[in-house]
Amino acid sequence: MTAIEGPQSNSKNLLKAFLLVALAYIDAAIAAFLIGWVTGDKHPVLIAFTADIAATLTIYAWARVFRNASFYDPYWSIAPIAIAVFLVATAAEPTVSSCRPWIVIALVALWGLRLTWNWARGWRGLKHEDWRYADMRKKHGPRKRFWIVELIGIELVPTLVVFLGCLSLYPILANSTRSIWWPDGIAVLVASAAIFIETMADEQMIAFARTKQPGQIMNRGLWKYSRHPNYFGEISFWWGLYFFGLAANASYWWTIAGPIAITMLFLFISIPMMDKRSKERRPEYAEHMKKISALVPWRIKRK
């Protein structure tokens, strides 16, 4: 293979991989639509939930066929957009007459499309699987039933957690009791700031990755004040949606279960997993953890 043919071959393989992912999500959308059609006489939240599970199981099937659990990665950011569009499309006219639903849909779309793009530019094709999934695959090989770990831990649990977060969308898009008012301003501020923080953190990490040396710790920009500012932005976005829900209909206060579940997911699973890996790969990271906040950007701790 010549030097010229190498990049061309890689480009073709990457294009093929993304086409397969696109087909997987079209397949998932069809499955969701069919389930939604069958359960069309049920409550919109129940319809959305069953369709969500059907789409997840479809993506799971594709991931199993191609032995790459990263087929699921875009689902986290695509599913909320689909749920939001469904809820606003099935809402009563008095609800959608307010400008709140359109503000929320715009924010969800901006958040979801940016996050999906961030995944896409880092994915290198069918042979590239998120390191966390690869570790699980090694630990829970075929004889140890990795398929169960993949189904439950990698796909169904995140789907359920994100669906809990999306419960805030129902009072916003389909069951609002009041038009836009000043608490919506707080929600806009929180959600917009969250998207900005997550974007800045991701861009700073990408720039760092281009020039980093082995064992070097990221301590620039937002990462100077938080070990995981991207996670802080992600969590904050879901709290912003919850504030929108409260502004729309305070009787849905219980949807706080969504942002709490997402916060717990990052605090007790994602952050410890990332920190453990960093300690194994970077000798000075343990000391770094003592000085820098795990999540909320904060001042550097001094000894």
C-alpha cells in the first residue's frame, strides 16, 4: 500500500462506518415509529418511553453485529431531540402557542447536535471503540457474558437515565400551565451557559490532545479549575431543562429525579472511572486530584 493509498483507504473505511451508523439510527427511528404507532392511544410519555426502549434495542442489535458498542454513543445526544420533537408535535395548541417550547427545542437541538458532532470527529471507525467499552469487553469476555453488560450497563441504563432527564420536557412542551415568565430567564441562562462551558471544555481538550506529551496532565483553561468541566457543563444543561419545566408547570417538581439521576451517574460512575484511568497513565495525577475540583470549576486548592 502506498502513502497515498493509505489515507484514501482510511477515508473510505471511515465513510463506510458512518454510513452504517446512519443506517442503524434510521433503523432505530423506524422501530420507534412502529412502537409509537402501536401504542398511539397511550399517554405521550409512555409512548415516548416505549419508543425509546425499542430504538435502544435496535442500536444494541447493530452494536452486537459489528462488535462495537460505540454505535450507541450518539444515542445520548440524539434521543432527547427526537423526544422533544415528538412531544411538541403531539401537544395541544394552547401549550405550543408560547415561545417557551421553541426556545427549549432550539437549546436541545444545539446541545444535541454539538455533542453528536463532538463524538463524530473523535470516532475513527468500526475498529475504534470507546476505551471504557473495550475494557469491559476484556473483563467480561464471551464466556463471562459481555452481552449482558453491554445491554444493561452500556445501553439500557444510560437510556433510562436520559429519559428521566427528558421528563422535564413534558410540562414544557405538552402540559404548560403558564406562559413564559422571569424563571424562564434563569433557565435560559443556566442551559445556555452549560452548552458554552461544555463546548469550551471539549475544544480546549481537543487542542491539548494535539500537542500533549506522554504523561502530561491537562491543566489549561477551564481544566485548570475542574478535572471534568465538560461533565459540569453536561450536568448543568439537564438542570437548566428542569428549571424550564418548573417555570412551565410547578406541579411537575418531581421530574427533579432526572437531573439528580444524571448528576449521580457522572459523580459515581463517569468521574471515578476517568480519574482511575488518569492515575494509571499519569504518575502525577493523584497529586493533581488533591488540588483541583472534581466537577465544579473552583479555585485551586493550596497546601
